[in-house]
Amino acid sequence: MADTVIQFKRSSVTSAPPAGSLAAGQPAYSFISDKLFVGNVAGSGVDTIGGKYYTGIVDGATSANSANNLVKRDNNGDFAGRVITATSIIGALTGAANTLSPGRYIATTGDAVGNTFFDGSTNIQINVALPATGITAATYGEGTTGSFIPVISVDTKGRITAIANVATPSGSSFVVKGNTGSDTVASGDNLNLYGGDGASVSISANTGNTIVSIAVDSTVVRTTGDQTIAGNKTFTGDIVFSGTTFYANTTQLNVGDNMVVLNADIPNNVAPSEDAGMVVNRGNTNANASIYWDETNDWWTAVSNNILSGASALGRIHTDSYANATALSTGTVPSGRLTGSYTGITGLGTITVGTWQGSTINVQFGGTDQSSFALNGVIYGAGANGALLITSAPTEGQILQGNASGVPTFGGIDGGTY
């Protein structure tokens, strides 16, 4: 037989048990402060006797220069530190000074020059200046007459050593390329732009610039704004509408799919909450008619009018009952029940053979109001006529005991929490 578990009194909320909460010699542990306590001899206070907090301090002792740690000598009897306060020191000192004496100037020369003073007491920065290259500061590539391009000379360090304007040679040309095809436009030739199907191009001048404007007509589908598209359109891919209303202004709607899915935007991991179905607009003189799935009650509901089935009308349909059963006068309703009265069952009888497949029997009628119990669990009452309850199965060594509310449960001997 396994040993029964005995647990200290403990807390994961309070850093120490209040005074007088422990009997003399009674242990307790706090997972907040990681300290172990025991009640004092009079039982009126608590004493700290250990815990992970203190063992962590001892385990963290080191010979290295580490803040807030106990000092432990290394194998040579030495340890590292930063500041030692003492009235006298015996022997020679080794280490580093806070400043240089005397300080020194640090300077840069060559392509960038600058200097500053450094004695080690603080961080420094050197402001450097670039010597002038002798190149005139100006904008290159433009001229008062004609066209120019800049010619630039760069040394191995990436510096510009010379720059000059060179006139663009006459008779130059450039190549124009499209999605298909290309052509060379020589100096003096015209570059003509024309629109394709549903598009037009206009050219205008604006203070030395040429503006090319491309417009499309209503046969081209735009990505933003309102638009009316003429003519028949055939889409070979999927179409996704992201608005709030899709209005089909047609006299006939044909759908090739054999299954229409409503509420298709509900993710698989989200429980449904909205009703879904179809509504018929009956004008302004009659209430609309609809048939929809009632998500609250989990059944189909017809609104405003009955659903005709043969010669009988049903006001509401769901999977196992009928709110209006007056039209069901003959026949058999398999695997179902009627929410109203039903004259097919008369008198009283006794079930002598067979398997009970109905609802559970309530406690007030001699039942348990449960359909199954856990293996090796212990049954206990819930009060009044509530369904009987059962504990979970114990593991080896556990004993049956009551918790703070009196509910029976299996477990070890537990000192509780504070």
C-alpha cells in the first residue's frame, strides 16, 4: 500500500502566516516569499526557520564580482570585488585607476580632421570636419540653352574629385517598350499614345511639363467608387462581396449549386448565435412570411403562416415535437413525442421487460437523476431533490474526507492554506 500524502499548511497568496495562525511547532510554507515558518512556543507568533529563499542565497555564493551575492573563496582562497572600504590596507594593491594622469588629446588627420581631450573620467566624442575638395557647389545637368548631362570623377575612397556639364549629343534616341513589342524613338520623332478597349488618352501641357491622362469608360470594372457596368459579363473565378447588402435586381435567380449555406462567415471554433432562414416580402398590406432556424431553441420555425403538409397544417416544426398536433388524428409518430395532450396512451401500466431509454428518473420519484457514475466513486446527496452526485475515483493511499464546504473528496492529509 502506498504512503498517505501529508502536506504542510501553505499559501500562494500571503508572504508569511499571520501571528497566532500556527499552533506551537506547527510548520507552514509560503510560495510567495519561499520561506518556511513554525509556530513559536506560545502559539502566538511565527518564527522563520528556512526555505528556498535562504538556500538560494547560500547556493548563489560566488567568488566572482557579483552584486547581492554571498562571497565564497575560490580554490586559491581568492575572491573578486569592486569597492572595499577599510581603515587600513596591508600589502600591495593591484587594479585600475578611475582617470588617466595626465590626460591625453586624441586627434584625427587625413580626409577628416578633429581632436578632443580624454582622461578616462567620462565618455568623449570627436567632431571631425571634411576638408574642401575644390569642387564648386552647384546643380549639374542643366543649362541655359540646350540639354546637358553631368560627368563625374570619383576616387577610390568614394569622393567626387571632378564634375562638369557635357552637352547632350544631337541625334540621340530612346527605346519604348510595352507589355508586348518595342520601338526606337529617334530625336525629332513623335511618341503617340492611344487607349485600348474601354480606355482613352489625352495629352496637355502644363508650365513646361507634358501631362498624360488615361481614362476608362463604364465597360471597365473599377476597384473603388460606385459604378454601373453595361453588357453581359462572365466571371471564371470566385467572386467575394465584402459589403453589407447584395441586391439582385432580376426577375429570375438561377443557382447551379444544390446546397445553399447561410451564416457561412461563422468560424468553425465559434458557437452560432443568430437565427438563419428565408423571408418573403409580401408588400405593405401583409406581414412578411418566413421560415428560419431558431438558434435559441434549436428548431425550424414558420412565421405568420402555417406550413401545409398534405391536408394538415403545422404551425411550427422542430426535430422531436409539434406545438400544434390537432391535425394528427391517425397514424404513428416514430421516435417522437407531442408537446400537447395525446390520447394514444391511456390508463396505467407496469414495465416488466425491456430496456429503459427515456429520461433519467428524478430523486423525488426514487431515481438518481443521473445516467452514469464514475468507476469507484462514492455517491452523495446534493440536498432537496437535486440529482445525486459522485466523487472522482481515489488513487492508492488516499482517504475520504470533507473539504471546507463539507463536500466529500479523496486526498491526502492536507494542512490547508492561509
